[in-house]
Amino acid sequence: MESTVTQVIEQQLTGIDNLLYFTSTSNSNGTATITLSFATGTNQDIAESRCRTRLPWRSPCCPPR
């Protein structure tokens, strides 16, 4: 899971404006969590939009926020 899905998502998210870092966990049951941390003052709506732009295929395979 980690190398086939999580790392691919992490690569797509790298470089988003104001992204300070992210952490991720992948479990043997097929679930993964990626938490992104942005600079203070970052507009949440814009940050979310930029993430969605980087992951246009997200909707069919991932739960809503």
C-alpha cells in the first residue's frame, strides 16, 4: 500500500504553496492517512483546492473530508 498508493500521493502533493510538511501512515488493512501542515495564515479553501488540483482522481477512491 505504501509504495503503490501513499508514496504516489505524497509525490503529487510535494511543492504545494505554503505546505510545510506532511506525515503519513499506511496500515496492513489497506487504509492510509496523510496529514498536511501548512504555514500559519494559509487560506484553507485555497490549500484544499490546490490539493484537489494535484489529485484529480481523488474523488472516486478516497472518502470525503
